[in-house]
Amino acid sequence: MKKILFLDATVRENSRTRELAEYLISKLEGDVTHLVLRDEDIAPLDKKRLEERTKFCEEHNFSDSYFNYAKQFLDADIIVIAAPYWDGSFPAVLKKYVETISVCGLTFEYTEDGSCVGLCKAKKLYYVTTAGGIIFDDAFGYGYIRGLALNQFGIKETQMFKVENLDIIGVDTKALLAQAKEAIKSKL
């Protein structure tokens, strides 16, 4: 059975992004681990923690609980990220998570010529996002995650599902979400 890691970077209880991600997951086959990032105690890297992590990596010792998120990410067959479009990007909790799983020697490594080789098992990463207005540039949200997936983690296939303009006056939000669900269904 495939292991699906659902990284939920939503904040609101009735998140439209989460609704779409859960619909996507309902169309996939596998055992789902739902990690609600806002409920996790993920701190940004500070000087002390970075020095500790560097020491562990140099020793190739990943037994510290700090590495549990990276091990979980490394072991997943499919990654689904639910991240609303906020201020041109995604919620900060997702960035903190990315810092935590970016571990040289565990989720990626460098070769002698300086190339980065991804060590993650996942073959596919789905990125689900919604926006009240227009997503003016994918580069700072999906583009950033896609770049890491392809170039650092070794996940060769990524796909984004997005819905825009959900908060525009007069827009039929339910219809837009239904259209997005149909698009998901047709592309899987």
C-alpha cells in the first residue's frame, strides 16, 4: 500500500484549500498520514539548532527526534501539500517545515562535483492552493516547492491544482470549487 503524506498548511477551520486537498486524496489509493502543520511544534532554524543539526549531519547521526519529519517525508510515496495563497506565497508554517526536512545526508546529498541528488522515495507531489483574488505569480508558492521537489528532494513529478478569485464580489464560490474538483478528477 502506498504511503501518502498530507501536509496541511491551512489555518482556517473551513479551509477551501483543505477541502480541495481532501477531495484529491479521496481519489488516490494509499494509507494517508495527515500532518496538520499549525498543530506541530516546528520552530524556525536558529543558530543553536542549525549548529546541532550540522553536527548530527556531519556524523551521519539522524537518531535525534528533530529528524522525524525528514524521515517521514523521505519515506512517503506521494506528497500532497495544501497551502493557501497568502501574500504572494504560502503560510510561514510550510517554510518552517521545509527548513526542517531539508537535511543533507537524509533527504538529499551532494556529489563530488557539487550536484544535488534527492534521496526521497516519492515519485509525485501534488500542490493544492486557493486564493481570494488572482495568483499573480506561481514562482513564490508552487514554484518554490516544485523547485525543491525536482532539484533537491528527487521528486520528479509535481502538479498544482489551484482555484483563484474565491473572494470576488458576486463570484459563485461553490461553482468554482466544483469546477476545480472536476479538474482534479479528470487529471488523475
